[in-house]
Amino acid sequence: MFILLIVIIVLSYIFDFINGFHDSANSIATIVSTKVLTPFQAVVWAAFFNFAAFFISKYVYHEFGIGNTVAKWVNADFINLQVILSGVVAAIIWNLITWWFGIPSSSSHTLMGGFVGAALAHAGGFTNGTVTVINYAKVVPTFLFIFLAPLIGMVIAFFITIIIVHICKKSNPYKADKWFKKLQLLSSAAFSLGHGGNDAQKVMGIIGAAIIFYQGKLGHKLTFNQFADEYPWVPFCSFLAIALGTLSGGWKIVKTMGTKITKVTPLEGVAAETAGAITLFLTEHFKIPVSTTHTITGSIIGVGATKRLSAVRWGVTVNLMWAWVVTIPISAVMAALIYYFFNLFLPHY
């Protein structure tokens, strides 16, 4: 059982690393497309603030609330190491597929689909006796924010852009452009902090669920907060892994996010990244895991809509939305099949 736990931890950090290069585009797409930083400079900048988010979560929020939510997506009665392993493997496979094809899908919803799908396969359905497998109090808000996160980002970005344009309407365009290029460093840093704080905790939540299960089998009952205190290396390494993943880049998705949805200027980049950062900090406050991909996409759409609705390439946007919708069911089915496969060879704990 201990070896299986180690495998889960290693694979979870591999997923975290993949999440970093998969989602690195979220925080650097606009800053690269506006040529504020070179791609290499941008990923170093984003990676640094991805890791710095650890200190925000630990010393400002004083907890890892999103990790706690993720660990409780599934009722504890239906969590075991095979379930967690199957969910993580399915999430890694789907993340790599979407990265390869340059699709900005959600790593968080991939993880949720995998975790829930494997648990349902383990339980044999949505209920087992009178106990419900899925913890709907935790899953429903996460699901709703598939749609709410980009909408909130879009609305905030729309109004930020309108306000900035109104304030700067009499400014010298050349000087204003130079200032907004500098401000993009701050807005992208803020978004990278939000990205790290949100996404690194998702992997921490999965590892937490595995360790809590393992310790329970040994007769040592842990709450999630006790786990975070007793295993401080887990959150630290979760933030470090996503930062290292961001350093490896994600150029296919950078191209989609930075150029294909709408053409982005430095002013609009500041508005989109600021709106995305505000949305991520709000959701972390309320302990709701959201997709940073969905959030920044909605923010970029909001910026594009201030010019005219036709400035947004709605064909690309609709395709992205389809990818968002199918991520959870595809991940769930994959995880269920992987669970059945593993069950043929792995011992039952």
C-alpha cells in the first residue's frame, strides 16, 4: 500500500508539472503577444509568481482552502488509493492530449472528472446504499464555475477596459502604450499569483486525500488542515512543481490564447490579466477551484467585446467552450476504464 501511495504522489506532481506547462499560456499569452517580454523572460516571470503564491496561501489566507475542497469532491467512504491513482492517470492523459492539439482545456475539471469517474466505478453507481458517492456541496460550485468564472472575468475585463479608455482618452497614444507595457508586468504577475494559488492546491488536495486515506488505514485519523500541518512538504512541492512546469512553456496554447481569440494591445492585456487575477483571488477566498484557462479566456473576450462584438473570433471561442463541456465526462469515462483495468492487477485496500 505504501508503494502505491508513493506512485500516486509522484504521478500527482507529474500532473502538476504538466499543468504548469499546459496553463503557462494563461498568464503569459498577452504579455508575449504584445511583445512586452520574450517568451523565455515571460515564463521565468510567470514561474516565479506561481511559486510565490505558496506564501500568499499560507501566510495571507492562512489555509489551503481549495485543496480542502478538492480532497472532498468524493465522499470519504468511496476513496481509496486505486480510485485516486485512476483519476490522476486519466487527468494526465487528457491534459497531454489537449496540450498536443493546443486546446486550452481545464486541468482542474480534468482532475475532477477523473476523481469522480473513478469513484463512481469503484462504488458501482452514484449511490451505494443510502450514501451518495459524490459530495455535491463541493462538486456543484466547481461545476457551476465552468460557466461563472469566464463570465465574471469577462464582465470585470469589460468594465476595466471601458474605465481605462475613458481615463486615458486624452493621453498621448505612444506614451500611454509604453506605460501599459510596464503595467502588464504587474498584471501578469498578479494573474500568475492567482494561477499558482488556485492550480497548485488542486494537486495538493489529491495528494491530501491519498495520505489521509493511508493514515486512516493505519489508525491515524487526519483532517485536511492537520494533514497540511503534518506534511508541510506537500503544499511546498505542489507550488514548486507547477512553477517548474511553467518554466517549460506551452507555446501551442500561447498562440491560441494570445492571437486567435482577439488581437490584444498592452492596454487590453492589462485589463484582461487584472480581471483574471481579481476573479482568481475571489474564488480562492471562497475556496472554489476554478479553471484559470476559463477565467483568462473570458477576460480576453470581455476586452475584445469593448471594441465591437465582431472583434472576438466567436468560432474559436465556441470551439473552446465545447472543449470545456466535454472535459469532465471524457475524463470521468477514462478514469472509470482505467480503474477497472487497474483493479485486475492491483491488490484491494
